[in-house]
Amino acid sequence: MNQALQEKYNQSPHRPGVYLMKDAKKNIIYVGKAKDLKKRLSSYFISKQLPNTKTAVLIEMIKDFDLVITASDHEAFILESNFIKEYTPKYNVLLKDGKNYPLLRIDMNESYPAIQRVRKIKNDHALYFGPYSSSLSVNRTLKQIQKIFKLRKCQNTQFKNRSRPCLNYQIKACLGLCCNAVSESVYKKQVQDAILFLKGKSGQVVKRLKDEMKAHAGAQEFEKAAQARDAVFAIENIMEKQVVVCPDMQDRDVMGLAWDKGKAVVTVMLVRSGLLIDTAHYPLDLGFKESDEVLSAFVDQYYEKTRFLPAGVLVSQAIENREAIEDRLTQSLGKRVKVHCPERGEKKRLVQMAVVNASRELEKILLKEEEEQASLVLLKTLMGLKHLPLRIECFDNSNISGQDPVSSMVVFTNGRPDTGAYRKFIIRGMEVQDDYAYMYQVLERRFSKTQDEMVWPDLLVVDGGKGQLGMALAVLKDLGIEKSFALAGLAKRDKAKGELADKIYVPGRLNPLVIGQAQKGLYLLQRVRDEAHRFAITFQRKRREKRGSRSILDDISGLGPKKKKMLLTRFKGIENMKKASLEALSSLPGITRELATTLLAKLNAG
């Protein structure tokens, strides 16, 4: 421990609070809380016991820390939670953004709400349901709702501008709002039933529909009675397929934790009105926490990402700061929320079921990681590398006959795609198609950045044979970094020559490497290459589509998107705009006489 840290530690108090660990760049890498700050800090800086590997890594990176003293351990827990959400420290337990878990959204502030699939909760006072375990799960639920309640499927822009009924209305799959076939109050009643259905309260909907069916039949409105009957049959059919797991028919979230080898999975089973409606798995890194702290951190963060909060949360083990979490959830729901670790009975059986599912999911994750690690080891051996290629970068070019040339950079970290590190490059100043020149430009731009600005790879891969490899090596030599990391070129097999596998070329060797038993190492490079190819083609296609969708109006200064839309709506196209008078153009809001003159000149010149 350096002198500055020693001095800070000596001055730290024996009081509750939060500590924020910082690295050499002053980034907050870990946030923790303690009843006694000095005692907790001593475990990092003074303890004579040898730390475990992960703690040793953290201690090595700590170059500074800050303390925030609180009045109680309860306040320290709340402050720690807020700091973790604000700074997302690298070594804390962090629940990934719910973007991978779809939700359903209903905005009841609209006159005719639609149910939308979304990936993120916004603070917009709309109702959110989920998260669901997969797109398949949310799509199935949405299809059921639309079939039973016949809510509108069109987007808001389509709905507002529609002048005649759509096909869904004609096949009786929609109530027909766009042709005023249903009143706002009747439609809102259907939406309320859909909300009850999403909350798992299908029994209430069935009861109301049966009463409605009898009333319509008594009034001899047999078509409406038949519609209510069909809805009842559909809901009851769905209810038959759902599993009753809570005889008391209450709403609960059941959470089970499994952990091993520094990884953890929390499985959340959504129980609504006693029915198990969905199960989702959340992988976590244990960080430097114990299992009860991990589950506590998960519960606290999970309910930031979902708006539906049941009155009961069952957990597989007792968690720290349970009272503080209960108080926060109670405040959010507006009524008492209980977080409970059951020890017997049906509730114990439920959490055990969640733990079993979490364990199975964790086994899959660890097995996949082992396979990825084995691929890295084989690749290291195959290429004779000194270290495992933990970060692999691959570049690929894409163009069509020299038009819109682009290049992609994809990154694999620990054998898996690291999409946050991907980069796109637009090739500049190239009038003719030249893949070698494209590669030279892109690599020069990429590696002009220092290691402090952008982490360098352990292995650089270029898509192509000896030619592209030679070009990449020339760039690295020009920049004076040819020995900073390993380099390889991956070329496709030549079927005409009877080649059975792709070829790996490395500098200083005429022939490709002999793959032998290291097939998994080759497969990893193929995955990296194919991902770079996909990413480059996708980017190039978007560039091409953007260029194809441009019009002459895009080149006129002072004509923004709103004005362009207004002009096209008013004149129904470019040809009518050309024929318009100066007075007609300048009479429109925001179109000055000077802009109108420029517009006409450009249109008629084109």
C-alpha cells in the first residue's frame, strides 16, 4: 500500500458508510458499504490473510478511495445501491440492462391504447408487463391477447392517418377503431380486461364475460353473445395449460440463486394468481460479494427494471438488508411487500424449483465458457502464442463495385463477441476499388490510437490470404508496432484444389499452419471472420440504402426534415413542387422568399 493510501486508511473512522474504490484513472471500480468503515478497509489493506484471486486483482488495481459516512447501516445500504446504479462499477454485481428481456407496454393516457413490444422501461407513466424470458414468450402472449380482445395492431402513426378499415377489421381480428366501429369506453373496457389477463387475473375476466354473454343472449344479441362465448373458451383453454403452483392464488416472484466458479444465475419464476406464467434466467458475476449479498443486490436492481411488483417475493436464502429492501419496495407499490425465505411447505418447494432451474442454467453457462476457453488454448498452441488471445480483433471490407466502401472491426473477448467494442469505418478518398488500399487505410486509422486511447488486441485477424496479411504487416511496420501483438490472415479453402478447410497464414511462414488436432482453434477464427463479414455487409447495406433514399431536397441548405415533410405533403412530390410559384412556396411557414428562390433554382437545375 502506498503512502497516500496508508494515510487515508489511518484517518478512516469506525463508523458506518460507503467506500468507493478507484483505479489509476480515477474511475470508480468498486462500491461497498460497511457498519465499520475502518474495519472493512483493513480487510483490503491490512489483513494478514492471503486474499483470494479476485480480491487480489481488485487490491492491485486500487490506487485511491473515497469515503461517505452515513448515520446508520440502513442509510449505507441505500447509498451503496444508488452509487452502484449511478457509476456501474466494474467489480460490483450488476444486473444487465433488461434490453435482452422483452416487455409489453400499454399507455392508458391514449384514447385508444395499443399493446406494444418494448425492450426498455421509460419513465412515461405507461403500464409495463414483464420482463418475459424470450421474444417467443412475449409474442405468444401478445398473440393471445389480440386474438381474445381484438385490440388494434397498427402503429400510432398508421392509426392516426388511416382513412379506411384494415384487413384485420375485415377478418374480425380488430374492433375497427379506424372506422369508428367502437366507442372509446367500450374499447377501454377491452383494454382493462387485457390488463387483468396480463396480471394473471384471467378468472375475473372470464366471470365478467360470462355475465356479458348471458346479458347479450337475454337481449337476443346473439352475435355479441357468441363473441363473448368464444373469448371465454379461448381464455379457459389458456388457463388449462397453465400450471397452478400456489393454491392460495396469490401474486409472487420466486427467486432462486445458484453459484459456482465465480459465476451466478438467478432464476425468477413469475407467479400470478397462483399460476406460473413465465421463467427468466439472469446470469451474474459474483464480483467480491457473498451469495446473500449477490441476491440482495439482484432484488434491489431487478425491481428498478420492471414495473409490476407483487406483494410477495420468495428468495432461496436469507438476504442482507431485507428490511431496507422491503421498505423501498413497499414505498414503490403503495402497500406492504414482504421478502421472505421460506423454510418449509409449498413456498419452500417453489424456491427449490427456482434453484434447480438456476443450477441447470449455470451448468450451461459454465460448460460454454469451458468450451470457449478450450478454443483459446488450442488457438494459442496452434499459433505458438505466448499468451492466450483473450482479445481478438478482425477486420473485413465491403463494397459494391467500389461504391460506398466500408470496413468493420469486430472484437471477441474471452472467445465471445464483445459487441460494445465493435467499430465501423467509412473508407475515405478512394475513387477506385482496391481492397488492399481499403485495408491499409482502416488499419492505419485503427492503430494510430495508442493503447491508452483504445486497448490493443492480443491477436489481429484480417480476412484474406497472404496478400491481406502482407498489407496488415506493412501498416504495423510503418507504425512501429509489428511486435506488439500477434497477426494472422484467414483465407477460405479452395474447393477446386480439393482443400478441406480454411487456411491460417502468419507472418514469416510461406505455407498455412497445419491445423491437425486444433480444429476448435480454427473454428473460433472462422466465427470471428464470419461475424466481421456480417457486420461489414450490414453496415454497407445501410449506407447504400441511405444514399438511395436521398433526394434533391437533402442538398438544400436551410431545409430541415420538418420543412421537407411539409413541402412534400403540400405539393405531393418533387414534380408538382417544380411547377409551384415563388409566392406559393414562400407562403408556407418557415419558407422565406430567399429559401423559396434557392429551392426553385435547385429543382429546375436538377
